Amino acid sequence: MKTKGISLFVLSFMLFFSFPGVAAANFDQYGFNAEGRVYKGTLDNWELFLKGLPSSPYNLKETDTVFVERKWDKRFDPVIYGNLPLGEGAWQKVKVWENLSGDQLGWTWHSDLDIVYSPNAPIPGAIELTPEEIRFWGFYLVKQTEWLAGPHGEKKALQDSEVNPGIINKALHLSSK
């Protein structure tokens, strides 16, 4: 069974590297769509893309492969190039999953993460991310949900924390004053 440590490792790994800066109207061979501000592919292809190496073919039903789906808003775009976002409230949503094998064959591990940029006011109840995790101060993990999904629709919650959107908006409002 996956643990909180795996989830934090994946978060740290994904957020440490900058987004690649490719302008394309559609998904490329890696799973990146710069215009749509979306990446959907494997964690391995993400690494290959960052290194400028060719992508590897994949099947979304593969086992023991970490898949990633990321979506972000326009204010988050500068992070693609290793710069600060365009302003407070910039966000990124990340979904990570892995089809398990062995005695867990048929089960899928999932983790959903939402990150918000609030440079001047902390977001109460959120986890502040360090520069080692996302290069800059002011980013907050406001949602972290982790669960296992079984082959017959079973769901086992492993972790669930989410900051109320009203608290986030209040922090961002305070930040802008």
C-alpha cells in the first residue's frame, strides 16, 4: 500500500522541476499541451521531456507506471520558465495515479493535489511548500487527497485534507492589501 511518504515524494519531485516551455496547440508525443496548460502522460515522459530526450510510448492501463495529469491557470505560466507566477491566486492542480501489480493487481493508487500562490499572506490550514519543492516561497498545498480504487469499485481513503475555498479567498484578499 502506498504511503504519505510516496505522495510527498511525488509532489516534491513534480514541483521541483520547472514546466517545459513548448508552444503547441495540441498534445505532443509526451502528453504536453502548452496552449491548454495541461500535461497528461507518464512521470517518466515528463523526465524525458525535461531532458530533451525522445518520449516513450505508453498505455494508460500499464501497471507500475506513475501517470500525471496537470492543469494550471495563466498566472502560473511563468513558473514554466522558472520564474514567479504573474500574481497571487495562481494555481496548479495535479492528479497522480499508478495501476498496481502483484498482490494489489487491479487496484489503482490515486493522489490529487491543488497548489495556490499566496506570496504575502499564509493560507491557514494549508501546507506551505518550500523552495526545494517549488523553487519559491508563497506556494501552499490546499488540497491533498489520496486513495486506492479497487477492481470492483471499492475505494479506500488514505488521506484527505482540503482548505475551505473561503479561507483561501480571504488569505488572497488580505495578501492584496
